[in-house]
Amino acid sequence: MKEVACRDCPLRPLPLFLVQNGEELDLVQSLKKRELMLSAGDTLIHEGQTDAPLYTLRQGWAFRFKTLSDGRRQILTFLLAGDFIGVQQKMGDAAAHGVVTLTDAVFCVFQRDALWELHRQSPAMGFNITWLTAHEESMVDDTLLSVGRRSAEERIAMLLILLFKRAAALQADGGAAGVPFPLTQQHVADGLGLSLVHTNKTLRKLERRGLHRIEDGRLYLRDARALARLADLYGDGRQAQRPLV
């Protein structure tokens, strides 16, 4: 696999990401060790792992999760291109969660002291890392709100519209022709604290109401406003500009 220079990253021209100056790009490039390609279902970070570096997901989908001793799994967040991975482990002795790929994926791998170097050499880049961490925490908060208070219909509506908006922001057509949706119903259930049977019935119910369609691994929103109202979602889920490391 031919590695891509940070300046030539296909994500950088997208309107979703903030523009970085030459010095910032040079710093990111100096901290990048290599690129890593994984297949769907591969483990990037194991729960309890102590030596994981930092990553940026450049291409594909993945998810963060935690498991109980009997194997029950809670998906914490779904990860899309541009997401920065591994900061949580740097705050402790070991990774408190695992990361598994949903699709074939490409990761940019950064040296383990990259966090320190970013803060030391560029306070602006250090702030960007803080922003990305806070943004991911807010997504976990949304999931907690769903699991704790939303009904099954509201939970699934929230997940569908947020994932659609996140994926659409990575496409030139803004999702006009749908977006990739590599999640199985089990992934949806594990992300929202639902049973597989309840997930299946609710997805079918929302589709019959004309709110969405999932076909051939793609998600189409047929009535985004109605989904947002059903989810009691503030705004329409549109993605704000964000940093890219």
C-alpha cells in the first residue's frame, strides 16, 4: 500500500474539516509513523491493551466498545473517517475499551508521544485534540441519553440521522445518493441497548412509515425532519466544521 502524505490526504479538501497551515501539516507529518490497513472485523485496539499508539481513521468505519465478563457488549461510538482514536488510553494505564473495524479501513498511525509533542510544539493543535476529545464525549452523552430515556423508536431515529449526517459530510454529494451503512442489526442493538428482536421490529416500523430505507448496504433518509422530530434531536444533526489530525 502506497502511503499518502498528510498534505495530500483526501479528507483535507472536504468542507467538513478546518484548513491547516503548512507548519501544522509538517508537524502532523513528522509525528506520523506509518499507515495501517485492516479488514472488516479486525481488532485495532484490545480492551486492556497498554501499548496502543494513536490513530486517525482515514478511510472506512469502526466502533469503540466495552464488554462485560459474560461477553455482553456495549458499543460506545461509531467511528468514521477523520476520527482521532486512542486519546482515552493515554489518560490511563491501559485501554478501557476496544476498537474493531466495521469495514476494510485505513488508519494513520502516530508515535505514542504525539499528544505531548502536539501540545508542546503547537498550542493550536493541542486545542484541536481537546476539541476532538470533547466532541467524542458529547456523542457518548447522546448515546447515554438514548439508552436511559429515549424509546426504541427514538433511539433508532437518533442513530440513523446522526450517522447519515456524519457520513454525508464525507461525500461530495452530501448524501443525495445515500451513504454507506455497514452496521448489522446486532451493531444497532449493541449501540442502543436493545434486543435484536426489538431492533428488527423497530427498523421495519420506521421504514414502513417512510422515514428511511436501508438497501444494499446503504442508508437513505426519506424524511430527515420527521426523524429528527421523532428523536427529539436538537437541530437536524448537521456536522460542524472540525479539526483533522
